[in-house]
Amino acid sequence: MSTFDTVVQQVAKATGLGDGAQQFIKVLAGYIFKQSGGVSGLLQKFENAGLGDIAKSWTAGNATIRPIDASQIRSVIGNEALDDIAQKAGVNKGLVPAFAATALPVLVRALTSGGAMPATMPASFAGLINAAPRRKKPFHLWRWLLPLLALLALAYCGWQKRNVLAPPPVATPTATLAPAATVPSLSFKNTGGKIDLSGVVSTTAEKASLIGAAAGAVGQKNVTANVEVNPAVSPASWLDSLKALIAAPLLKSDGLAFKLNGDKLELDTSKLPTDKRAELSQLFQNRLGNVEIKGLYQPGLQALAELQPGFGEMDLTNALNQTSVTFTNNSDAISTSSLAVISEAAKAIKAAPAGMKIDIGGYTDSNGDDSSNLALSERRAKSVMKALVDNGVPAGQLKASGHGESDPIADNSTEAGRAANRRTVYTVY
């Protein structure tokens, strides 16, 4: 298989363009070599747009191809050139930026194989890109008319036979058809550094961007994708957050798996070391705040599950304070990804010996003024209290209070420190 054919095959698989991938690659390669200096000229355009490091990662010799999104492609290539590519390739112009974001890294990697930085079309591409279109075969009416007449004759004989000899049909139960997919879904598995993706999304652009993100993380050759496109499926609200998540180094963890179905996610970190399980769970909880997550691993959740009947105040305090609840940015709304944590906390509190009461304290980092932080921390504590009550905990057993940015447990000058200081603290008495 030639270099050109390999590129076409990869792009066809990643974008869903099918047979149209060859023409798209031809037009895209033509655009590259219209630049002064060819590949070098293209890379300079990305450099001028502040995206030079991303584009350089596509060249041969770099271990990891960094992904790029459709908006970044548009900022470099421009609407006029993209529209021209769409017209010549016969592709919907609204999809061209996403297709180019998937195809350009693969194409540049192929063009620069062996360390070359060609200014003109390489011989391995030039013949195919400049090849004359195939000559169409002349149309002969008889070639299809005779088979059609034969099929009509057979159909007539079959109809006659059914109407003369066939007994009355016997009613049979109607098979139950599986409901058509209406929500986006995605299955992710990392096995030995190779990512397997499958699922259903609503547009080719969504498919291309997901596969492109995976390819940027582990390399195109390490991605297997079976992602279908169904316009009847609703748009994936988690798409942008998930693409950023896939780019995180932790997502390269061997054995990680998860399944998204609509706004629900099942996370499987069981094959990973304990420290990575906790870190990955926190990452998913933070990045996919609008998704309900099953399978989060937190030391606190483990401790809550291991509480023995008749546990004491200190046991419950220690377990609850190892859990983590996140909120929508600058809001007192508990993120959807934390609802499972609230549910498990409520189960433990309801199993507590009679008479136990709990004070829920809210804390913030030091960003913002003191009074605003104090008010926000109190609202968040009350949100946790309400969520526990909604899960069946008696309101009289709970108390909520806000402490603002007081008593920091980490350095507020770092992001990690600020994240640690944004916390909920439980005191059981």
C-alpha cells in the first residue's frame, strides 16, 4: 500500500468520509503546496497564529501528535481558503474545518517521513493527485434492460404461484424492535496504550473531533474507532470537556475504561493502582461536572462502605471528610458528577446510631473578597444539606455554616492549593 493510500485510509476511517477521503486529501495536499515553501510554509502559518508547537508535533520524528480543533484550523487557514477546499473536494463547507483538523496532522506526518520538509509535491503523492480522472464507460441500455426484464418475469411467476397455491398466511407474533438511539454514547478502553472507541454521535464533525483527540493523545496507529453518525441523536453536551479530558496524561493509563450514555457515565478504574484510581476519579468529577458518574473511586466512599454497624462519631467524621463534592464554577449548584457522592454519604448518615448530628461547613479559596467568599461558602454548605435531605436524611440532624476563605489547608497561590481549599468539612457530634 502506498503512502498516499495509507493516509487516505486513515482519514476515511477517522472522518467517516469514506470514498470521498481521497478527493479531500488531494485538495488538502494541493493547498499545502500552494504555500511558499510547501510544508515549511504551512508550518509557518501556524507559527504566526501562535500554534507552532502543535503543528511541529505533526512532523515525523515527534513521539506524540498534538490535536487541533476546528476553530484553530479556521483561524489559520481562513474562511475563504476553507470554502475553496470544500468546493473542490465536494464536502459541506461547515464540516471542512473539523475534517482538516483530523486530516492535516496525518498528512503532514506522511509528507515529512524520513525527516524531509518538501517544498513541492513528493513523487509518491504527485502522480495520484495529478492523475487524470477515470474515463467513464459508455452507457449501453441493453446491459441493464435484459436483467431487469428477467427479474420482472421471475417476480410475476412468484406472484402467480403464491396466489394459486399458497395457503392463507398464519399470523406470527411481531418481533420487538430495539428502540433507535436518541442520545449520544461512547465507549472508551485503553489496553496497553491502545485506545478503542465505539459509540454513536450526531454529526461527522463530532466523530472526527473525538477520534482526532484520541489520535493526538496516543498516535493515530494506536486508535481503533467504530463510531457511528446518526443525525437523530442529540448533540453531545460533554464533547468539548471529554476531548480535553482525553488529552490529559492520566487518560493514557493502561486498563482505564468508561462508557458514556447520554448524560450518564460508568467509570471503571478497577485495573489501576489505588493512587491513580483516586486521581482519575477526581479528574472526571471536575471535568465532567454535567454528567452523572457511577464508579467514582474516593477513599471516603470506600470508608463509608466499610463502616460497621454501631460506628461512632469519629468513624463517620473521618469517612465523610475523605469525600469530595464539587460545584459549578462560582455557584452553589452541586455538580451532577457529585450526586453519587451525596447519595453514598446520605446512606451512611441514615445508618448512624440515633442521636448523631452533623455540622456541614463550607470553605472557599482566597480568590474574591472576604464577604463574597463567606456568603458563597454558606450557600454551598446549605446546598449540601439540602441534597442530603433530598436523599432522606432528616433535616433536624443537619446544620450548615459557611467559613469563607478562613483556615486554608493548602497554598492559595497555586491552582492545586486553591482546589484543596474549596472544600466541605463535616463535624459529627
